[in-house]
Amino acid sequence: MNDVITNILICGIGGQGVMTAAEILAQAAMAQGFDCKKSEIAGMAQRGGVVTSHVRFGRKVWSPVITPGSADLLVAFEVAEGSRWADHLRPGGTAMVNTIRLAPPIVSSGLYKYPADPVAQMRAAGVPVIEVDAGTIARDLGNLRLVNTIMLGAIADHLPFPASELEEQIVGRFRERKPAMVEVNQRAFEAGRQASQRGNADVSARAVNS
Amino acid sequence: MSAAVQAQPHTRLLLSGNDAIARGVWEAGAKVASAYPGTPSTEILESLALYPDLYAEWSVNEKVALEVAIGGSMSGARSFCAMKHVGLNVASDALMTITVAGVVGGLVIAVADDVGMSSSQNEQDSRYWGRFAHMPILEPADSQEAYEMVKYAFELSEACNTPVLLRLTTRVCHVKAVVEVGERVAHDITGFASDPRRWVMTPANAKGQIPAQIARETKLLALAESSPLNRMEDGKDRRIGFVTSGPAYMHVRECFPDSPVLKLGFTYPVPVGLVEKMASGVAHLVVVEETEPLMENDLKAAGLSRIHGKDLLPRLGELTPNVLIPAIHGLVGEPLPKGSVYPKIDPFPRPPTMCPACPHMGVYYSLSRLRKQVQISGDIGCYTLGAGHPWNALDTTISMGASMGIALGMDKARSEATKDKGVVAVIGDSTFLHMGMPGLLDIVYNRGNVTAIILDNRTTGMTGGQNHPGTGKSLTGEDAPRIDFAKLVEALGVAPERIRTVDPYLLPVVYKTIKEEIAVPAPSVIITTRPCVLSEFYDRLSPLKVIDETCTGCANCIKVGCPAITVKRTETRTRADGTTHELKFTTIDTAMCTGCRMCVESCGPKAIVPAQPTAVAQ
Ligand SMILES: Cc1ncc(C[n+]2csc(CCOP(=O)(O)OP(=O)(O)O)c2C)c(N)n1
Ligand code: SF4
Ligand code: SF4
């Protein structure tokens, strides 16, 4: 194992499952023998606020926080949140963004505007973005709670360990508690992987075109 | 959480600091543990409640929690209590005297400072309390250290006859890191032995013990100087040496891997000798501590004048790498490393909102309608959000329970302009039981013209839904006597006809009741009756919808503040006189709506109806 530290920032909105995703990722890293730290600052119990979780793993991890400009991966459960945290990526890091738009009450009541196209904003700033429409995929699979598994599937090929290890971490949890959910989670994971591979191809195509 | 409870000795687990501390407390053989919830410390007791062979409780407030732990310690049981930083202010009266008398069973007090203020009303450095009360302070940097230090704290407590302060911060409590756990060592309770000269703190008895308390500090200092919790980590870049404690140590190691670091875990009394040794080998010495310059001041007082600390570093917030690097680099004249390459994008703020159907909204909707006629003294809990959009119906929040006394003070300090205003105090059920009761008693006793609204949602919502004496359940989930708020306030002296119980979902009733009670020049209490949406007592019903053709775009339902109701489209209309106004047509998110029906009465044209025609309870 070399001294490289992998920094993954997961962001979203309270109640979306950001912390669960971070927990699964951290457990998977630990199962690979990495030292691992997972940090989160979630303000209050109520729903709806900004939530981030920092996952860092490698041979030896010191600080539990990811310094702005050093994240290898940004996993955004909501598109505007993705833009909010994009400055945490290192040059060449990737933003894996669920394209769902969730407007808070202060936006829907007209006090603030939701940006027309947060992905375009990120790209204009030079951030490599892979779009994943996790909401639609989850709906097609018949369960909105699958967003979590889909997003983990989407980053599975961007980790320093095999995708199957992350999948096993997710599936293992369901095998114990809700065996009936194993199969649909496997499908969700695979769908997330494919969506991100498609998105990745789009990003490469764009790079060639521009 | 349960993984740590079941873990066999020598297994490695990913644990939060809070879960690691709970495991350490249990392994240390503690028999009594108590706390009042408070972010970021809450999960310590939630986790401890799952371990066998130990008594764990939610106390009504932190002072009582500490007193329960003191009683345990006096009886020879290893005892533990936990609280957030401001909780120690509440507990401080007991603290300042128990550190004179000392302990029988080891007594450890974990205090969690909210460095960075993710969810608190201030950012105090509770290490002041350790100094003030003459007790040793241990500061872990991560979960493994928290686990080890809490076990050591019990030993230290017994060896030096003193309570020990385990100082945590949010980055210790809520960061998960790898911990290797061990085995429980049993500590039998010796039982209470009467010793009035020691435990009855009359002036004569206290005076007799203070010399020992002072002498103890010499012994503690010697222990700190030789403690394995304080270690020198050498480095080849001797331009700067760091003295650091808590999670700041991790950030220092991250940013300056080649610098020598004196890593302090046993931080009070400050091991000056170790720092002197370090100082002689480096060009600059920098003390990196969160948040106040406490070690720094102690070191300066001991004669180490040429040290840096808060001259370079901020006195608030975390000392994370992005703060440390620019602050320190100037010292050696190095150019700053390049920061982030991508620009910051700031889409819009996203403050936390109340949950859909939160019963608090019924009260705030009504108060916002009465806004010009009332001053509203508030308190701490989910209902503090009433200060925000769209209600703007809270004027003060200071400390837990303060809504009562502040309301009384406002009532007694009326000006010509405010003499006819109603004074309303809004307080949650857990907060009322924590510190609100004495304030209400004061209102009654001193004939205050105040209307107190007790938001009884049968839980401690803000901290994640803990039990309290008003829920009918204990920390461990067993049935407990359930306090009757109406009887309680009557016993405090509120006239029975001035005690009103309302369903907060019935907006017109809430409005009318508040209006009536502020009109009566006497203490009155309004108690709401609906449970927190996230509690086990809440029943979800079938969702509602807005009939588009009936909706007139008045947007009155938006003012209820339920996040399930949003604006779907707007239309600008021109009035006859040429002025324009905007209509906002709304919609209800059926996935979020619980069918509470609170918003129904806010809609004049009756456009809010069941989403399915034959709505039945699910
Ligand atoms: C002295 C002190 N202890 C603990 C806390 C943490 N805390 C904030 S609000 C709150 C209680 C909230 O419960 P409740 O009053 O029932 O209101 P709810 O959140 O349910 O609306 C607690 C424990 C604090 N801020 N201060
Ligand atoms: S947690 Fe309970 S009290 Fe807090 S906002 Fe949600 S419903 Fe209201
Ligand atoms: S009935 Fe109205 S107030 Fe209640 S949850 Fe549904 S939208 Fe919100």
C-alpha cells in the first residue's frame, strides 16, 4: 500500500441518505485494510439542511477533513449541492452528480432563485462532471430509496479497489436485515455503474469536441 | 452502534468518538452513567444504554446528571456523565464543590465543545471549567484515543481523588475512525460509607479540604510531565515546533509532516517542562489549540515568552488545514501553496426547515398573524426555527429555559410603545422540564403578565428524539411515569382557568386561544398536544393535494411554512389602477405530506383536499 490518500466528499440534503452512503463507503475501505476516517457535520435533527460527509482512506489518515481543492471525487446527491461543493475537488477530480433538483422552501417561495443549470455552471468553471439521473433510475426500479445504492454504483469504478467490494458491502447489509431487497439493490448498483460509464463517455466526447 | 456493544476484545471497528467513549466507559467497569442530550455528545449515552451491567439514564438537566454521577461515585461506583459544552455551565454549581471533596469510585465528566458551532448557541472553551474547578483535563484527538483516555481517566480519578474532565470536540464525537476494543474489567461497588466531614460541605469542612485540593495539583503536574499521553514526535524540519492537543493535532500532522510535534493528551496541568525541552530545539514554537489560548497563556505565565499561538491563529472555529496553512506559512516566509483551482459557486442558502407537519408550525403561523401585537421570547429546540422564514415570530434565544425569565423581565420593563403588547414565551417540553419550570414559577410568584406556550411534542426533537419525563419512557425504552404538564403548571401556581390545552393543527383555535390569553393580565399557559412527526407517537394519514382550478394563487398556505407545500407557478396580474401583483399557485408534495390537515384552514377557497377521494388512514 502506498502513501496515497483517497478523498471522497459526499454532499446532499438532510434525509437523503448521505451519511449512510458515506458509512458504506468507509466500511468498504476499511475492509480493504485501509486506515479510514469519516467526518460529517450535519447541523440539526431537522430535515432539509445542507449535509456533507468526508471520507478519507489510505495507509495512514491524519486529518478527518478534506481541504478545499483536494477531493478526488465529489458525490452529489442533488445538483445544486454539487455546484456548492465543487471547489473542494482537486484539479482533475470528478464530480458525480445526481441531476435531481430539490428546491428548498426559500427558493420555491421566491426569495432566492434556483440556478437554471448547475451542471453547466460547474462545467463552465472547468469541473469534470458526470451526470447520473438517479431519481429516474430509482423510479424505474420501483423504489426511490435506491438512489443511495445507485450513486454508490456510479462511483464504484472510480475507487482504488474493485467495484465488487463496494457492492458486497451494500448487499451484505441487506442480506442480514432484508434479504428480499438484495436483488433490487444489485440491479440498482449495476444501473448506477452503467449510468456513470455512459456519463463518462459523454464527458470524454465533450473533451474531444471542444 | 450495536456492533461496538457486541464486539469481542481485540476486534477493530469503525467507531465514532461517541461510540468509542461508550465502549471505554463500559470496559472501565462503570456502573452509573447519566446525561442530558446535547449535540455533539448525545450518542454517548444512547450507546451506553445498550450495554449490560450498568445503570444509564437521561437526566432532566446536566446539573442533575452530574449529581447522579456524584452520588454513584460517593457510593464507590465508577461513574460517568456526559454533556455538551453549555451543559457544563448548568452543572457548574455541583462541579465547583465536588472537586473540593473528591471521589470514591472514579468520576469522569465528558464535555463536548461544539468547535465550529454546527448546532449551538455559543462556542465556549470548556477547558476553562477544568482550570476553574482545579481538575485534570484529558483531550483525545480521535476515536481510538477517546476510547483509551476515558479508561485511563477512571484510573487517574481514583489515583488522585479528583473528578476528571474529558474534553471532546465535534470532530472527536462525530468522526468515525478505526478503534481496537478490549475487555471489560469489573469494578465492584463498595457502597456508601457515611463520612460527614468529607461530604457535608459546611464552611469548616470545606476549608479543611481545600489545602488538599491545591496540593493535588502538584501531583497532577508531575503526572502530566511523565504521562504517555504526552509525547514528543520528532521531525527533521526544525524551523517550527508545534505544541498541540485534540483534533488540531491531526490537522498539524496533515499539514506539517516533517515538523517536530509535542502531542498533548493530558493537557491540564500543562506539562511546562516538556514544552521547555521542545522549545530549545526549534526556531519557532507554535501552540495549536481549539479554541482559546489556554495552554498558551499557562505557558506564558510559566515564563515561556517567545511562543506563538493566537497571534497567528483564530480564536474561533476549527484549526483545519485550510486555516492552519495560511496562518503558519507566513512565519517562515514561505509562499502559500496554491488553494482550490475551481471557483466557489454559491447557488442559494439551504437552511434547515421544520419537518412537514411539524406541530410547531401551527403556533408560529398564529404568532406571525399576531406579530404586531406581541413580543416573543423564545428558547432552544426545533422551535427556534420559528425565528426564520416564513414566520419570523421569535425575538430572543439565549440559553435553555431563558424564555421564561426574559419574558418576565420584558413584562416588567415596558415602555410607552410596548405597554399594551402581549408578552409570549415559547418553550419546548424537554426545555421546560430542563430549566423552564423555575422561570414559570417566578412569573407566577411575581405576577407577571406573560403567556407561556409549552410545545409538548413528546420528545426532545432537536437532538434527535430522546425521551424525557414527559414521554413516558426512559433512556432504555422502559415505561416511566409520564409527567402531566397541565397538572405541573397548576402546581406551580398558574390559575386552572388560565391553563389551556390546544391542538396545534387547528389553526383558528390556536390563534383564538393565544389572542384570548394575551388579553388577560395574568400568567397563563397554553400547552400543545401533537407529537413530533419523527416520534413513535406520530400517526401518518393519507396525503392532501391542491386543486389547481380552485387555487386562487393567494399563497396563504405557504405562510404555514410546511415544506411539503411549494409554489408551482407564478402569474403577474395587473390591477384596475395599473399596479401589478404576483399570484403564487401552490402544490403539495404527496410523498412528504402526512395528511395532518393543518394547512386546510389556511386556504380560503378550500382548494386543499385529500389526494385520493376515499382517503383512509394507512
Ligand atoms: C444547556 C443545554 N443543554 C442541551 C442543549 C441541547 N439542546 C438544544 S435544544 C434541546 C431540547 C429540545 O427539545 P424540546 O425543548 O422538547 O424542543 P423540540 O426540539 O422537541 O422542539 C437540547 C437538549 C442546549 N442547547 N443547552
Ligand atoms: S424533528 Fe419533530 S419537532 Fe423537530 S422539526 Fe421535525 S417534527 Fe418538528
Ligand atoms: S396536510 Fe398540509 S400542513 Fe400537513 S403535511 Fe400535508 S401539506 Fe403539510
